[in-house]
Amino acid sequence: METIHTISGMKQVSREARAKGRVVGLIPTMGALHEGHFSLVREAQRRCSPVVVSIFVNPAQFGPSEDFQKYPRSLESDRAALEALGVDYLFAPAPEEMYPAGFCTSVVVEGLSDRLEGRSRQGHFRGVATVVAKLFEMVGPSFAYFGRKDAQQARIIRQMTRDLDIETQIVTCPIVRESDGLALSSRNLYLAGDDRRAATALYRSLESLERQVAAGESDVARLLAAARGVLSAEPRVKIDYAEIVDADTLEPVMSLRGSCLVLLAATVGSTRLIDNALVEQEGDSFRATV
Ligand code: AMP
């Protein structure tokens, strides 16, 4: 595996790969890699060569009171893990090169970015869309891989590629969880003791919703009341939002239809966590995937 730190180096490598007719795959990450990230790598390796993993803790997607400074950074162990997985290139650009003095352009996906995570984290998706657009330009991937863990982000990136005629195909991959259900996240490193135990409430709430959906419940108010009940029973958990939305528009729905997302955000101690389930119509009934 080769590690590339410069934008010009990355552009040259990907230009050469494309010229040889190779299919470039990109997995954008902020590092502190875990099995969730690795699942995206394995999916990319099924049809892409070379596979590029970018690691960039993007200052533009953190609010002023968020955890940019303390966000876990572990480039050396990340590099070793990617090497062991057979990744071709690790792209780790320097912040000064990504955002040189005088940088003043952003990508804003209107509407989809304003709700849910976007309402709680002002400017977050502007930062995400801008950095991902830049990465796509640098790497020129045919396919880019995103986790459904960040379902709103994946939806926004898909919209961005559509609207800007970016030819990269967006592939969304399933959520990877710990054995007790907690969705893997680099921020789980912040969770210790009682907070770590309490954090499973998000999964437990989605799991109970999954059972109710399987039993035929399709009324959103009732599903949400039950999901909130599971979260509220855990005193360390403070709900930010719990919503059921259309998977395409991200607008709230009254009853299940087509494809919906159940989106949860909550703070456990001082750690903000998100999780979700996808609910899809199958004939006359619905099935939730947590
Ligand atoms: P991050 O490093 O947190 O920016 O995440 C990089 C990519 O990994 C994003 O597309 C995330 O959605 C994805 N990802 C993070 N956690 C998981 C997980 N538990 N399962 C699947 N994908 C994940």
C-alpha cells in the first residue's frame, strides 16, 4: 500500500489508473478506523481496483463547540490495518492543502441538509459535501462507498452527485454493530462504563421498533412513542431527535410507506450518537432493517 499526502500525487495516481481502464473505488473516512470502515473496504474490493481510502479529519464539518480537537487520530494503526486488508492507496491530505489560505467555496445541498443532523449541527453537511466534492475531484472514483450508519449523509452525497453531474456512483453499505448492537463509530472511544452500557439504548429502541413493524404496526406516532419510551427509560440518554422520514425526501411521514428511515440522535453523557433503521415495504407489509 502506498500512502499519498499530496493532492497532486493523488491526482496523478488516479489519472494513471483511469487511463489504464482501471476502476477506482474511494472510501472517504476521518480515520480511527473500525470494522464499519473495513466493511466498506471489502465491498469496494469486490469491484474496484485500485481501492483508495482517504483519511481526513475535516475541520469544516465540525461546529465551533464540537469535538474537532479531541476527535481520535490514529494514522499509524489505521495505515497498518488498511495495509493488512490489501488497500492500494491511503490518501491522507494535509489540512493546509485541503483548505489553503483564501479558500472560500462551499457545496450546499439545499433542503436535505437543513433537517435532522443539519438542524442540530449547523453547517455540518456544508462541510461534508464540500470535502467529499473535493475528494471526488482528486480521486475521480467510479464508485464511492458510504455507510448507512450516516444515512442522511449518504442521501445528501447522492443528491450532490446527481445535481453536479459527478459520474461517481454512490454505494451505501449496511451498518456494522458491536455484539450488543451498538453501531460502530469512532466516537464510541469516548464511551466508558455506564455510558457505554447506556449507549445500547439506541439499538434497543430500533430493535423494539423492528419487532412492532414485524407485528404489523405502521402508525408512525405509535412507533415513535414506543421508540422514545425505550430511550427515555435510560436516564443517561438525552434524545436529540427521533423521527421517521421518507428515505428519499427525508420529510416526516404519518404512516409507513415505500422506504422510510427511522433516525435517532441522542447524547449519552457528553457523547453524541446517531443510529437508524431502514423500513421497506414488501408487498402489503413492512420490514425494518436495523
Ligand atoms: P467517518 O470516518 O465516521 O466519517 O465514516 C466514514 C464512513 O464509514 C462513512 O461513510 C460512515 O457512514 C461509514 N461508517 C461509519 N461507521 C459505520 C458502521 N458502524 N457501519 C457501516 N459504515 C460505517
